Amino acid sequence: MSTTTPFPQATTEDTAVLTAAVAAVRDAGRRLLAGYSPASRPADRAGLLAAIEENERTSIDGLRAALTAARPEANWPTEEQETAELPPGEWWAVDAVEGNVNHVHGLPEWCVTATLLRDGVPVLTAVHQPVGNVVHTAIRGHGAFADGRRLRVSAKTDLGAAIATTGQAEAGQRETYRRIGESITAMLGSALLVRATVPSTFPLLLVAAGHADLFWQYRPTLPGVAAGALLVTEAGGLVTDLAGAPWRPGSDGILATAPALQAAALATLSTVD
């Protein structure tokens, strides 16, 4: 995909910011790819954490500098704000190595994401998956794309025929773990197939492309779901919290679905306290 964007009706300003964001995530992805090997296997927790920290350092400084230059007035959330409602204004939700644990285990499902939010609403996003060299982009109101190809969510109407996905978000939350387990059990009784995976961005990309039909998660972090939330919405899907209200930063859960499956998915997940 070139650094030009497929959004002729978007504002010149947003198109320029997205072009800069695409360049930034591509550049960070190239740096990370240089240190990636499918043969990588950390031997212990200490080695795993050291590799994760090194990847973060490799990506974040250049990425932050580029995005700040593109939108100097935008804020950057603290770690605590990544699970909270954001104050008004513009914010960058960025994951310098989304799926870092996959990178250091030699798995291909890792990427770099940058999403600009305006008053709590994602307005543009760029996601670069270096393995395969795929870039997903969206501007609010102008569609979702993978390497310039427009994305569409699934047309399924029967939850019993659906591929459903979920994943682990905030670590160390025993109550969240209980809800994840119970929700998987509930969804296994309703959907055709249930998958649990990390990171959050990849199953959301599958929903946006129609390869999967729905994704839900408890206690999501903003960098993990902001990009996917916009891409699913712009691909024609619905993104809410787990009570059916519009998803916002700080929501306790997220549900991204093909439109005809939302009611059944909410009903299934409502059985979990």
C-alpha cells in the first residue's frame, strides 16, 4: 500500500494525519521485523520479559515522535487512562508492539497500531502487520480498508452459524478471568465455533473483514481495541459495550458484531454476571 490514502471525501487534515500515521506504523514495524524470527522461543519468564521490553524500546520512541509531529496537540493516555474514560480533546491510542508476546515466541500475529480519538470517539486509524506487510486503515465515515481493499463485515444472521472470538485483556484480574471462562461456556452453547486469542486487534480485524462474525472482551485496554473498533464500525459492523450501549473508552466490556448477530450475542453474554 502506498502512503496515499483511499479517502477522497475525507477532510484534507484527517487524510494528512492518516498518511503520517501509516508512515509511522510502517517505520516502527520495519524496526521490529528486523529483530523478529519465527524460530524465537524464550526459555523462561525473565527472557520473555526482557525481549518484550526490548521490542517496546525499539518501537515506541520513533513512533511517538512521528505521531506527535503529525498531531502536536493530541494527548497521550497514561497507563491508568487506558482503562478509563478520557477527558475531552484529541488522544493517541497507540500500541507500539500489539501482540508483543507473539513476536518473541516467533508467531506472526503482532502489529503496530495508531488510532486518533476525538472526544472519546476513534476518528482515524492505521494498523501495520509486518509479517505479510499488510496495512489496515480507516477514517470515520469513509470506510475501512486493508491495503486499499474495502472491508465488509459478515452477512450472517444466525448466531448458530457464527465464528465468535474473545481474548484476555487486563492481567491479574481474577473476577475478569471468571467472566471470560463463563462467557466462553455460554457462547459455546450458542455459536458454531468459539476462539480465544491475543492480542485483541487481530480478531477485530477478522470481524471487520467478515472472516469472523463477532468479538467480545471484558476489561479491554484502549490501545488494544480502539483501532479494531473503528475498523469494524467502518466495515458496517456494530460496536457496543456488553449492555448494548455505544462503546466508549473506559467501558467495562466491548462487543463487535455483524449487525444481524448483535441481539443474539448480547442475549448470550447477558447470562454472565
